[in-house]
Amino acid sequence: MYLDEKLEKDFLKEIIQKLGISPRDLLRTGESAYKENNLKDSNISDEEIINLMIEYSKLIERPIYVKGSKAIVGRPPENVLKIV
């Protein structure tokens, strides 16, 4: 879904909150957009990271499983069992 349609900023923030992690922790560091935008730089703000995730959705670690007020990254797949 999010690879075809742009995510809403509030929705992405809500998912990050449910995951209980920082936006930086949701980044896929192997993506070209990570390197091209110098996301290794620790001075980049959470807000800037979220904006880049919206622009380059491949930066977002996936899959993400959401159940109620909780979410978890399904990598490895066994992680999903933690909130089922």
C-alpha cells in the first residue's frame, strides 16, 4: 500500500508511536535513499526523517503489523507472534 500511495504524516507518526521506537530505528539503512540523503548523520531531526520516509517510502522497514494500540516490525516473521 505505502509503496503505491503516499503515507499521511500523522499516520506514520502514529505507527512510530505504536512501535515505541524513534523514526531513525525504522529506517532501512541499505536503501539508496538512505545514503543519498546522508541519513547516517545523527544531526538530522526526527521530523526530517519522517518527511524523507514519506518522500521515499522504501526507507521504511517492513512489514509492520498493527493490532489495536500496538505495532511490531515483522522482521523476523516470528516478531508478529509477540502481539498476536
